[in-house]
Amino acid sequence: METSELHPSDSGGLDEPAWSGAEEAPPGKRRWILPFVFLLLGLGVLALLVKSRPQVEREVAPVVPPLVRTVTVEPKRLALTVESQGTVQPSTEASLVVEVPGKVVWVSPSFAAGGFFRAGEPLVRLDRRDFELAVVRAQAEVSRSNVRLSQIEAEAALAKAEWQELGEGRVASPLVLRLPQVEEAKAVVQAAEASLQVAKLNLERTTIRSPYAGRVRIKQADLGQYLAPGQPVGGIYGVDYAEVRLPVPNAQLAYLELPLAYRDEGGSEPGPVVELSTVFAGRTHHWQGRIVRTEGEIDPQSRLVNLVARVDDPYGRGQDELRPPLAVGLFVEAEIQGMTLNDVTTLPRSALLSTALPNSANNEYRVLVLDREDRLRFRSVEVLRRSGSEVLVSGGLSRGERVCISTLEAPVDGMVVRTLAEPAEEAAS
């Protein structure tokens, strides 16, 4: 039996190498071996890098003390003030009314809303002819009663003479001497004279005048109008001085030196000076007044006390020709001068740590004071007044000490800080 041989020409011209399992792995196994090879190489490189890394030296970060602002304590003499506001009101106000009936026959040019008039100046005149006739009738009645009195007195004198001749020393009765008739005639004369005075008074009342210098607020009568007794003619108010009611909290009264009025006592001492100011026509204007009294009641709702300030000659021009008059109804800001205190320190409100200390007076607070080593120390101080952005300290601090005015989250006694000094005025603002 013969063995056949395979030649290249028999395979269609393709030369394929013969595969031997001992020399080369199949493709399936080769895909699983390559990842393990790369992993081993990466681990080797990582180990090499770890061994060759430089040694890191550990350093403790320095603690930087916080930066705080401070003010230096400088006690000084300070004049306290209390602020308020109010509306200008007339000191004296009245309504002119008619006392006798009549028709208006004349009106003064000053009798108009806003017009000024002097004390006793005629403002309105009524028809006075009826009252002039009444005066004439009253004068005639006085003359008749005087004649009647003269006749009765003559008859009484004659009766007395006759009794002395015929009475034979007896006491004459008043009727014989006509004494009751004389008294009656005298009473008639007095009644006639009273009627004459009433007629003259009614005649005078036909001219309506003001008892004081003032200004017309409202006009309610005009020429040709018939007015009955009691009918209003107009409203007026005085201009000698004006008043402003200034509400002040009860706690603020402690800073004012107010004159207190008691029963059965004379006039009180003059009160503190008040500076009034307002903006009118784009400019700020000032007036000076004085507290003259305190109203007798405290507002039960707001618990405010009303002080009354008086300004003399509110409608005078004054030294400033551009200043308007202090007219009724003008809204003004007031600054009342209070007492003067010594050794008072002004601090910004941020210097206070918190509210009042427990189990202490309401005016005792705490602040942070810096010692010579720039360490914070808690200090109790006595706060006299808190107003706006500043507080007034009357005790607990010494001249030259530094007070922290920065807000710290958790201040600790003895904590070191860095300082940045500021003037007290700039710190408060």
C-alpha cells in the first residue's frame, strides 16, 4: 500500500505553517494573560514610586490672634439732651361771638384768614342806630327819675318842718315824714341809671374787638349779614408766644431738670432751654424756647409725659431775615437741654456684650477691656444712658483704658488679640 504525500500545489497555492501546541498559545488564552502582565508591571512601578518619595516634615500652623477695634476711655464733662417732636399750637385761642343782634355794616381789612390785628382793634361793626336810641330813652328815664326824687325829697322836708311845728314833741312815723317815698324814688333813679349803663354797654357791643393781639384763623361773617346773639363771627388766636407739646418717655425725665408744680405753691422756676428746628422751603431753621410747664396727666396708653415749650414772639422776623414765622401747625424737632454730668465716657453701642447682668441693676452691663498684654478682660460697667448708636458710661472704667468694640463670637477672659485703635467719635458712627 503506497503512502500519498501532500504537496503545496495540492492546496490551491496557499502555504499554511503547521501548528505545534508546545511553541505558541492559542488566541483565547493570550487574551487572559496580557492583563495580568500589565497589572504586575503597574504594581512594580507604584512600589518603585512609593520607595523613592521624599520625606515630608510636619509643621504646626501658627495661631493668629483675632484683630479687634478698640477705643480709649476719655471721661469728660457732658451736657445731656432729650429729643422729641411736636406741632406748634397757639397759646391763646378764642371764638368771637355776637352779644347783641344786628346787621354787619363794616368789616376790618385785617379780618381775614391769616390777618394780624392789634389788641382792641375793631374787627366787625353792627348797625348801632337802635342801640343809640335805646341810650337816649335810658337817659330820659334817668332825668325823669331824678326829677321825681327831687320832688319827693322836697315834700319830705316840708312834712318834717310841719311835724316839728304841730307835733308837740312827739316822734313822727316814717310815713308822716315820707321817708319810704324818698327811698323808693332813689331806687327808681338807680334802676334808670342801670338801664342807661346797659344801653351804653349794648351800644359798645355793636363793635366786635379782640382782647389781645392776634391773628385770624377763620372768618365766619361778612358785610350785610344779620347776626343773632351767640352766633360766631370768627376764630382768632394770640401771637405773643406759641407753644409746642413735646411727648417725652418717662425714663427720659431723669435727664431733665424740670420744675415740678405742687398745690398751694407759687410760680415755678423756669424750665430748661429747648432748641426747635424744622425744614421749610428747603432750608433748616431754628428757634429757641423754654419749657414752661408739665401737663398734669400721663398718657395711659403710650406712658408719655407731655412737656410744654414756649417760644416768645413766634411771628417776629428776628435776626435771620430768611427765617419764616413759627406758624401754627408747623411740625418741629425739639432738643431739650438736660443736666450736665462730669466724668462720663461715650462708647459705641457695640462695646456692650449683651443685656444687663443677671441679679444686678438694670443699668449694669459688661464690656471687654484690654490689659497691657493685649488680653481681653471682662469688666462690669454702669451704663447711664443708651441713645442711638452710643452709650454713656458713668462708672467702671478708668482714663486711658482700651475697650474692645468689635463683635466676637466666643470671647474668653485672657484671650490674646491684635488691636486697631479708633477714635470714639468714628467708632460710634
